[in-house]
Amino acid sequence: MGKYEEITNALHILGLYESATVKEIKNRYRELLKEWHPDLCKGDEDIRKEKTIEILNAYRIIMDYCEHYRFSFSKEEVEKYISPEELWSKQFGKDPIWGNFQDDEQD
């Protein structure tokens, strides 16, 4: 199994999609551990242990990828994640009809 397939499988185990924040990954991991942990879950002990190990391994695979991922801080990459307000301001600026002109108004 290649690295991509390994990560895709880990995402599937954790119930994540192609993109997620580290916070979302950690939250999902904790949710699943609470659900399947052998000390907290009722049911077949072997299944609980197997599922817990599967969740732990999936989490390790994804976090290892995240820890070794090279982030780009280029202008183009950073601007992909600006807030809707920033995007609006960038597009329309001080335009009197569409922009944020309230700062310039005097009563």
C-alpha cells in the first residue's frame, strides 16, 4: 500500500474528508476513542480492542503526515484562507457602494 492509500484509509477510519484542520483531526480522534475504548464501550472486548488499535494507528499515520508536511506561507497560499470579510474588503475596498466606507463617514 502506498502512502496516499495509507493516508486515505486512515482518513476513512477516522471519518474525515480530504481536508481537515489539526483541531478537527484531534477532536474526531477523541470522539472515536470515547466511543470505542475498551474501558468505556460495552460489547465484545476483542472488537473494542481491535477498533481502538485501528483508531490509534490511523491517528498516528495522519499526525505523522501533518508533522512532516511542508507548509507554504506564500502570498497566494495564505490568501486562499482569508476570511470572507477580508476578501470583500480586498475586492471592493473603499468603494462607496460596495466597500466598507462607513469608517470615512462623518455625522
